[in-house]
Amino acid sequence: MTLKTTLKLTAAAASLAVLAGCASSSALEEVRVTAEQAQADASQALSVANQAQATATQAQRDAQAALQLSQQNREEMNRMFQTSMRK
């Protein structure tokens, strides 16, 4: 079950309990605790996603640098080959 679904279900359950007039303080406390845990889980997921994005961005920079170096090496090798063919 996704976080969004959990939050929706929690909110719906809280609304139904209040509207029905059957909500005890312990039930409301349980809903509050569930909502707080869902928020904490969402915050943690966001933090992990941000770290993953930073890692992916760095990997892309590294790949670009490696590609550039590879192209420079290829050009140098081509020049060396052409020079050796002229001799």
C-alpha cells in the first residue's frame, strides 16, 4: 500500500469515526499516531529520494567527464596513427 493510499484511508477512517459519533479519544489518538508515522515515513522516503538524485547527478557528471576523456584519447590516438603512417 502506498503512502498516499495510507494517508487517504487514515483520513477517511478518521472522518467516518467523527461523523458517526463513535470516535473515542483512543481511536482518535490511534489515527493521529498513524498519520504522524505516515508523515515520518514520507519524510524519510523524500530524504532517500534526494540522496538517490544527488548520486545519479554525480554519476552523470562522472560519465560525461569519462566520455570527454575518451574522445580526447581517441583523437590523440588518431593523430599518433596518422603521424606513424606518414613516416
